[in-house]
Amino acid sequence: MRRGDIYRVFKPKQDHPKRYRFYVVVSRQELLDSAFSTAVCAPVYTKGHRLTTEVAVGIADGLKHESWITCDNLRSIPKSALTDFVASLSDAKMSHLNEALSIALDLS
């Protein structure tokens, strides 16, 4: 598991209407390599609002259609649920993701 990996997570919550949702791992690599049981992830939605805290992704990134990584809605997900690997973000997309996370967390 690496930072920037996209996973399909089945039934992310009991009351979730969809069978699965895509997430991008945003935790630092040191945490991912540790025995810590969860990873911080950003959800991927099919609709975006073109906010500075969203990153456009799509077919070139391993998804079936255009979507948006939403950095304003981070989740802690058990690593054991991150088993259905989809793709890894490119360096360029990681740069956009880092910028969006910085804005979402007001780190500037």
C-alpha cells in the first residue's frame, strides 16, 4: 500500500446506498508501513464542484469515468478494507492532490 493508491472499498458503511466507493490513500508512507490499523483516505465522487480542494481524475487514472477526489471529506479506513487495488496516481496528480490537501487543511 502506497500513498496515492486508489482502492475500491466495498460497503464503506452499513447504511451506504452504493455497493462500493473509491478512495485514494493520503496517509504518509511511514504510517502506512507501520502496524497502525487505519489509513487516512480521500473519497472519489462522480460529481465535483471544481473547488480548489478537489482533484479531477478519470480514465487515464484507472477509473471508468471522470471523477473527483474530494479532500474536504477525509476518512479513516481500516487497512484491511483496502484490498481491491485499482491504480496509483501519477506524479502530476500527486502534486495536485498535495496542493488540494494543503488548502483543505489550511496548511498554507
